[in-house]
Amino acid sequence: MDGLDKITLALMVLLVVVALLFPLSGSRGDGRKDGDGAPAKDRKRHR
């Protein structure tokens, strides 16, 4: 059971890391949209 538990924990951690780092197309696209949107709001506020 200990070995299986360690394996399952390792797989879960790997899945989480991959889920956070790997979706390059989706996360980067959203990040760029948010990044482009935030400065625009700041610029409007300054205007």
C-alpha cells in the first residue's frame, strides 16, 4: 500500500505540475489577453 500510495501521490503531483505548466496555448493566450487588458485599464485611468 505504501508503494502504491507513493506512486499515486507522485502521479497526482506530476498531473498538477503538467496542468499548470503544460497548457502553453491556452494559459499563454489568456495571460496575454489579461496582460494587454490590464495596462489598457491603467492607461484609461491615467487619461
